[in-house]
Amino acid sequence: KGADSIELLKQVHQLIQERGWQIGNIDSVIVAERPKLKSHIQAMTQCLAEALGVDPDQVGVKATTNEKLDAMGEEKGICVHAVALLVQV
């Protein structure tokens, strides 16, 4: 609780590098009715790329809604799905 998510991401990135892996690309989807995120996508992409030392073209961030279904659709939560392609070096 209260942890800085970018610092946690940097720590995980350090661990994978120490084990001989590098990031090929990242794809993420944020599911939320609110706030509307379209105007923040570029800044989020840049922030993630800088934290990981990769090109912004290697980081995909998209946002969608859950069409008023379940907790996310009822504005009771936000969900993120993320996948990272790791390449052995």
C-alpha cells in the first residue's frame, strides 16, 4: 500500500536484466469507465518507456470501457491487462 508503481516497475526491470533478459515490447489495456484516459495515453506511454529505458514505440497503452458491465462498468474499479515480450540476450 502506498508504493510507487514506477519504482516497483524499475526494480522488476532490473531483476529481469540481471537474469539475461530485455524487453522486446509491452502491450497494456486499461479498462475504466472514468476517468477518460485518451488525453493521458501519450504521457503514460512516455513515462513507462523512460522508466524501462526503452523506445516509446516498444510500449503500447490503450484504454477502453467495460460497457457498463461488472465492477469496472459500474465505476467501482479500474482494471489493467498487460503483457511483456521478453527477449533473451
